[in-house]
Amino acid sequence: MVRQSAAPAGVQTSIGDLGTPLAAATFVVLDLETTGTSATDSRITEVGAVRWRGGEVVDEFSTLVDPGVPVPASITLLTGISQSMVAGAPPMEEVLPRVLAFLDAEPGTALVAHNAPFDTGFLKAACERHGVDWPGYPVVDTLRLARAVLSRGETRNHRLATLAAHFGVPVTPTHRALDDARATVGVLHGLIERLRPMGVSSLEELRAVTKPPTRAQRAKRHLAEGLPEEPGVYVFTDARGASLYVGKSKNLRRRVRAYFTAAENRQRIREMAGVVEGVTPIVCSSELEASVRELRIIAERKPPYNRRSRSPERACWVKLTTDAYPRLSVVRTVEDDAPHIGPYNSEREAEQAREALLQAFPLRQCAHAFVPLGEAAPRVLTVGGGRWTGACVLAQMGRCGAPCDGSESLAGYTVHAGAARAAMTGDPAAVVEVHTARIAVLADELRYEEAAGVRDRLTAFLRGARRAQRLAAIAAVPHLVASRRTGAGWETCVVRHGRLAASAVLRPGTDPAAFLSSLVATAEYVPAGHGPSPNAVPAETELVLDWLTDPATRLVEVEGEWTCPLRSAEAHTEMTHWAHGRASAQ
């Protein structure tokens, strides 16, 4: 792959690219008073909220709420809110839109509460009762933060009043909503100040904090200095230069720095901080290039701290062999143009797909080699020193036509093999019909466990057929150029036989014809692969496909045809949902 230019267009798949500085973030600090502790059985009696940004209070909101149920005496004793106080207050159906409007006043607002699951639980329950969709705000829990940040023994507990006193907050919590929200603002400010020296400087990092960074993490923070603030791939290395972990980001410096802050709480990554000695940045020109380079490097170097994409060679395919009497076999690689479905991440799933095909088509399951002799019974050559003793039990069960002893002619067997080939590479309707009919029978007989097994086999088959059909379509295209508009210009990629061959960004003011000519001329030469297997690992080609099929992507050049079967495995996705429902009816 040839890289032409660099532009910020990458994507990070794990914790995210930490993009909202705390100084610019808007927080709505919320507190509720209620008639009890159950969001299902109790109701809200008071709402208090403070909008806080850049260390300053921007706005406040407070109201009592008529809960529509009696206020228990114990709640009155605790909060001072009595039945007479809420009798003339607006009901929740009037208050809820005002609360959500306060939260929605500025885009990207984070909701803050002390013991946030309590407050958000009541708000979600209120939304459900009044037919309102819960917007799903990003949430910061000051109780959780305090437990993570404050060392053991620093405070006697993590109650709001205790923390307010610890941080010297001028407002004392009183179990009234606005007072407690104001106190929580002070606690939030104190916690942010404690986290700032640990490198937590964005909203995303703040939300990710569960425990303070280790000493090793703090000691390695300098490794992020000097890295470019551009998209690309980063490689953590040890003292010998061996790769430890590979990732990608749209801002290399910011993402690498996050590994050495309290935002990084994955245990294995914290352990890695003790042995990492260097970071190698690889600047990329596009989002797709960064994703592809990450996959390739992980597959090549197999860094010990990466869990995914390390062993693409372990993938399995289900193959219909090319001999005179084809059979279904589970293989690790695609070495010819025979029909294949997959790849599958496990041999078990591949076997399920193979079983699905065998349920629909009476193909032989033996490993004997056959020599066809015209209309006569074929001569059987045993494999592995075994001895042929006649037709097997599958023939007696009607699951094999027994071509070995002449019970089924070559022409008859070829019909079954052709139908299996069509189901694997084109329309899988024959397999779907057999399995959905069987699921319906089993479900009607209340044999749900057996129905679930049939459903799983059908799902495995369709998943593998869909992947293979999509891969085969793009793998057959010798040359394709596509482009997508980004903030920096037009992100342009050259794809050859399913492999990313070049990537660059056409910037404003550049001659498009000269740019395209140069990109195509310097793109990597990619020969054709076999069958549905592109000349790249399938995961790379699927990244390419996702990028190509994005509505924002525009095709620029295509050699050959890029097509998929009209009645393909993709078209039967809804049938798998039906099968899942019938098999799960219990």
C-alpha cells in the first residue's frame, strides 16, 4: 500500500478519541428528592439542577413536584418536604419536559449526580411512564469518582456531606434538591482538580476513570510527548523494540497519552505500562488506511497485549470439494475456486454450517476417494489405510444416496452437488426452507431446545454464506477507485481484488486529474485471489466493504463488475429473525 498524504480522518474503536476538554464541557449537576428508594414504586418530589461550565455556574433550575402519592413521614423527617408542600406543585408530566429542556439546552451536556444510578433511574422511569424516550446523556457519577480517586482512609466515607466538607464546599447538603446539587458541583470541582495532575483533561477521560493511574503509568506519560496530532497507527514497544500493543486513532498524541492516565483501566494495559519503553507512530492519510494498517500489523507481529485480530490464519471455511463426487469439508485456507462459505472464527461454527448443508442435501460424508466408471458403480479408493466395506449407515437413513455402491448414479449425485453449490454461492432458499420447516414443527411440539439447535445451524450457514458472497463480489474486481468527502478534502482509496492498494486525500486546490493519475500509478499491484478469498485477510476486505457501501462514498472508477446475487444470503436475514423467535418461544 502506498501512502500519498496525511489528513485527520481516522477512527479509534476502543475508549474513543478524548475530544471534549473539561474546560469547555457543559455539566448539568442534578439532584432529586423522592418518596422512597424504588424507581418503580416511588415518585419524585423535588428536582434541583445546576448548569456548570468552565468552573462557573451558568444557570439553575428548581421545582417541587406533586408525586401523586402520599409522602411518607420518614421522608418528611429526612427532607422537610411534606404533603402540604407538594399538594400545589406541578405534576411530573409538566415537570419532565422542563427538566429535559434544561438538560438539552446545550449540545453535548453531561449529566452529573452523586450516586447517579439512583437519579437517572428515577428519570428513566418517569420517561417510561409518560411515553418519553430517555435521551441517554453521558453520565458522570461523583460517588464513583470519589471511590476511585480518594485513597483509603482519606475520608471516613463517600457520602455527599462528607465529601463537601473534605473539599471545603461552601454549600452544606440539606437533603433538598437544589442545595444538594450545588454541593455536588463543589465536589465535582474538587475531584477534577485532583485528577488534573494525573493527566485527565477531557470529559471522556473523566467518565472512564475507575481508579487512579499506577506509578508505572505516570512514569511513562512522557512517551506521548512529541507524537503528531494526526490520524494513524501507534505501536507500543519494549526495551528490545518488540511490539507489545497496536492501536489506531485520529489523534495519535492524545490517544497515546490516555494510556498513562486514570482513564485507562484495562488491567492488561496497566500491566503493559510497566514494560513499555517506546511508541512508534505511523501517520495515515485516511480513516480506512489507519484501520487496515492496524489489522495488518497485528496479524504480522501478534503483539501480546492485543486480543483481537491476532490470528486470522485460524479462520475456518466450509468447502465443497472439486472431485467427481464432491463432499463438504472444513478447511483453514482457500486454495482453489471451489465453492466456499465463511470465514468462521471457530471450527464449531463452521461445523454447524456444514451440518445445515447436509440436512438440506444428501451429500456423502465419507472421506473415500472415488473414481467414476461411467454408469457403473465407481471404484472406491480408501483414504488413510482404511478399507471400504460398503454403504454406510447414512445411506440406510436416507441422508446419502450411496454412490459408493452404485445406488446413486454420477448424474444423480451431481444434481445434489449442484444444488449445494447454488445455495453456497447464490440463493440459499433450499437450506432456509428445510430448516424453517423443521423449526416450525419442533416449536409446535414444544421441543424448543432442538429447535434452537436447528436455528443455530441455519444462522451459522447464512452468516458464512453472506460473508463469502460479499467477499467474492469485491475480490473479483481488479481495480476500483472511490472517494468520500471529509473536512480536509476528498478521502480517496484504490481497492484491487479486495485489498486496499492506496489511500490519499484530495485537498482543495489540487488538480483532480493529476491527483487521481498519480494515486492509481503508485498504488500497490494486487493479483487475484482464489474464489471468495480476496488478496487480503477477510477482516481487511470487510473494512473496505463497509467504507465502500457507506452512503457518503462515491465510486470514481471500476474495472469489471461489482455485483452480488439478487437472492443472496443477505436477502434471508429477516428469516433468521423469524427462526430465532420461533426457537426461543419458550
